[in-house]
Amino acid sequence: MKLFRFRMYGLILLHAIAWSKTVETFAETKKMVYEQNTESSASFSDSLPVYHIGEVMIVKDMRDVEINSTSPFQLLNRNELKNVNSLQVSDAVKFFSGVTVKDFGGMGGMKTVSVRSMGAHHTAVAYDGITITDCQTGQIDIGRYSLDNVDILSLNIGDGNTIFQPARMFASSVLLTIRTRRPEFKDGKSFHGDASFKAGSFGLLNPSLLLETKLNPLFNLSLSAEVMCADGDYPYKLYYADASNAYTTEIRSNNAMKTYRLESTLFGQFKKGQKLEVKAYYYQSDRGLPGAVILYNPYSSQQLWDRNFFTQVHYEQNFSSKIVFQANGKYNRSYQRYLNPDYLGSTGEEDNSYHQDESYLSSSFLYNATGKLSFAFSTDGVFNQMRSNLYGFAEPSRYTVLADFSAKYLNDWMVMTTGILGTSIHEERASAEVAENHQRLSPAFSLSVQPFSEENLHLRMFCKESFRMPSFNDLYYTAVGNSQLKPENSKQMNLGMTYNVSLGKRLPELMMTIDGYHNMITDKIMAIPTKNIFIWSMVNLGKVDIKGLDLAISVKQSLGKDFSFAAGLNHSYQRALDVTDITDAEYKNQIAYSPRIYGSGRLSLETPWLNIAYAILYSGHRYVTGQNLAENDLAGYTDHSISVERTFEVCGQTLNLRSEVLNLLDKNYEIVRNFPMPGRSYRFGIKFEF
């Protein structure tokens, strides 16, 4: 205990020293504000956004990163996000290969992402370079994040090429990154704004506003606000449990939701290669939780209220051509209230509230030893705390220290990265038994080569070990939690290739990636019944062996002046098998909700008059439990959507009109059993750029 706190205090001291240097440098920079008028203003591009992802700077296009990456890296930019007819992040990530989203239906239903069947707990989500966490459940509801202010959505399986990033970014098997828009100013303007309004089926109303202004030659400010509400009362078919194939049409109940988002970011870029980004974010949602439709009963009365506020800061400085430093800090506070009026407990209705607090500090150094060899060292410190009104709740606290050392070598035909992440975790709680402390080393290695002189062909491989800590619910939830749980361990191996070619103006881009992988999850945390079917306990029982193949193809083609065509296909095949116990009936059965085949496709046509986009999602059948029996089989599905948009110039400003048809064929399907998805629906939008 004393040793751990000594380590924690030492890390805090290290961060304090780094941050004090940051403050000193920033203070010196402030003196230069009024001495850098015209010269400094050039540091903000008026036409092309500049992105910094680790030590790699990308201007205008990031496609080279997909091709050269040592591990699978996929992205959707702002224009591509429109073409997949998505409203929330949960809608868009379905178009990445290897991804399945567990969707409980409708606007208010929870949505979590699993990549290559490793589970939502093994996927980290980063918002503008700093991870989002939920220590209570260990998984992020990506349905709460709108795409209105998103510029780039990317998915990295493994560590990839980037070594200059916070240690926490290396801690998970998969990283989903949400990058919001950066201010863009054209024609010498110092102000830009977008106002949009969307409306659609089932009572959808979604106004939003984005304002960007150049405060002075050094600072830009953006403000984004959004409201989204819907009643969510969509019709669905409820089939009888017999051979008649008869059904009744029911209305989904308790699916109304209202969300509010307010976000402000200050961007600073200075003469000596310094960058500053300060963000404040507030999110609020009030929603009904649509229940499972069981025994022909669609009724549900559960309600969920979420409040989340965080503020984060990112600072980066080039000390020389060889040394770069970055620091990150974040404070996060969230509140959640869950109400079940129909709970039949001894105290009447169930009305529980949960409070989470997180404090986070990170510092990273990049050293470019030569033009080909570089090293990075990152240290992170995290403090999590949780409180609840549940009787006898443990009120746990978690201290986490992470340190990562990575190296990268590159030349004309090869990129190689290697690293090792050290993690130390200490648990405390107010009463009763506390979970064990954990220390772990997690190595990673990745490689990309051009096998011949062919620049368009790359072969790649990576292997990585990581683990995920049990969540506070796993460890301490009343009558269910098990404080003796061990972390889940994951091992990933991947072999793949990428091919990219440009055949002139007619075919400016043809890209293909193919990756075979083998994942092994051990000490998988599972819930099993104890005294009766109503009392469960969390135990380390599971082992899962996952083998699969991901294929992605995209093409862009010019059809003449002002005409262009783009298409993309993602297809995945996998065998995710339970190998826990050779004597079990479930041995080598496909694990729950993991289809053997699934994927997506998209087409878009741009003309001088209209832009038309089509998208399809498809999935093979799945089993709803680990027992691969006929009664547990959930049918596969396809979901088609189409959109049409037109952009006008009005008085020198831009006006965009858009209409969408979702689930075009009005298919009745479920992603999670007994949680029906909406049928055909419509969405209309208008956006004014000024």
C-alpha cells in the first residue's frame, strides 16, 4: 500500500515537473502574442485542416496511413460518414470490417461495439486524443455520441505505426478514435458557422449549431451545441411461437429520448511549434429503456438519466528537431440514475443513482535518434472513484499507473514498431473485501514491409498482449460481484496485406486490404447462477479461441467532368469458439452473438445536380447463447439505406438539402433477441453554412 502510493506520488511529481515546464513555456509564448500578427496567422491554415495523430502529421488526406500501417487501420472522413447514412457513432462503426455492434433497438437502446468478437470491454474509445472510460461497467455506450461535429472516425486494431501517444492508448486491444472538427476559415475570413436541422420518423428532431471564430493570430475557438429528441414509437411485427408464421403489428414502447450536448474547444498554435487544445464538454440524456419483448409482453417502464461533464487539455511542443513533448490532463464527472417502477423488491420500486469521478494526467516524450529510428516514453496516472445510493455499496476507488516505452524504425521499404506497457493497479473500498492489486507487463510488436520494389503492395503483421481489468460492477455489485476476479487476458496475432494503386484520372484510387487473425481470450469473466436462477455470480471461467479473415475493398472512379463514383465493401468471416472445458456441451460452439459472416457495402455517385449514396449492412445467423441449438438461433439480416442530397449557393453561402430512407426494404429483424429494430424510416435535413 505505502509502496504503491509512493509510486503514485512519484508519478504525480513527474507530471508536475513536466506541466510546470509547459506553463513556463506557455507564459513566455503569451508575451509574443502581439508580436506575431501576420506571420503567426499563417499557422492556421485557411483551406486545409492539419491533423496530428501521434508523430505522424497528416494534411488533407490520411489514406496513406491505412496502406502503410503495421496493423489494421480504418477511417471514415466527414464526407464518407454522410454516405453511410449515419446519425450516431454507433451507426457509422458498423461499416468497419471486423466490427459488430450490439444494438438493443431504437434511439434510446444501449449500443456497444465488439471488434473481432473480443467484446466491448477490450475496445477503448478516445475523444480528441484522450480516452473515455466507464469504470462501473467497463464498456462505452457509443450510441450517445452524435456525428454532427465529427470530422474523422477511425479504428485501429493493435498499436499501428503511432508510438507518440499517451500510455493509456496502448492498454486495449482495439482503439476507436473520434476526432471532432477543427476550425477552417476560407477567403481570409475569421468566422465560420454551420446551422443544421434534421427531422424524421418516430418523432425525430435534431437541431445543431457549430460556430468557429479566430480570436487573434494565435487562438481559434469553436462552440458546438446539439439537441436530439424522438418518441421512438416504431411499429414492428410480433410473430406467434408456432408454425403458422402469423404475427401482429405492435408499437415499440418506452423508447422516447432527449439528449443535449454542449462542447467548446480553444485551439492555440504558436510560433515555436507549440500547440494547445482545451476542451469543455457537457452531455445530458433522459431516455426510456425499451424492454425485451417476452411472452408477447412489450411493456417496459424503466428510465435512465445520464449527466456527463469533462474538461481536458492537450499541450504539445517541439523542443528541437529531435525532441517532442506532449502533456494531457482530464477531469471527468458522470451521474447516472436508473429507475424501475415495477421492481418487486421489498423496498418497492428500484431507484438507484451512481456517481463516477476520474482524474487523469499524462506526459509523453518522443526522441528522434536518427532520421530512421525514434523512441517514445509515456507515463499516465489515473484515479477513479465511484459512489452509489445502493445499500452497503462498496464505494470503490482505483489508482492506475501506466508507463510505455516504444521504438520505431523505418526506411524506404519497412516500418517496424515495438513496445512494452507496464501497468500497476491498486484498489481500495470503504468496507468488506477488496480486489487484489495487479502489476502487468504487456509487449507488442508490429511490422510492415514492401516485399519487392512495388510501392503499392505492403505485407504486415502484429502481435500484442493486453488485458482488461474487471469493472466495478464485476467486482463489487451487490450480491453479484466477486472481488477475487482476475483480469481477462487477450493475445492477438495478425497477418495481412494492403494494395493501393492509382491509374490516372479515370481511376484515382483502388485499395484492398486482407487480414487473417487469431485471438485468444483467457480468464474470461462470465456470470453463472449460484443459489437459484435469480442470484448470479461473476467468475473467471471462459476461454475463447477466435480465428477469422477480414477483407476490405474500395474504389474511386472519375466518370468525366463533375461526375465521380465511389464504392466500398467490407466482409468478415470468423470462428469464435468457446474452448473453456472439453467436457462441456458448449465446447467449440460459436460464442453468443458472434456471426460467422458479416459485413457492409457502400456506393456513392456525385453529379453536378445530385449526390446519391447507397449502403447495406448484412449479418449471418447468430446464437443467443453459447449452446448452438436450433431454439437459440437468431436469423441473419440485411439492412439497406439510400440518401439523396443537393448543395446550393445562396447569396454566397452554402445550403445543403438531404433526404434518407433507412431500412429501405422494411425488414423486421433483431440484433439482440427480443429487442426488435425499427422498420422503414425517413430522415430529412437542411444545413446552412455561413
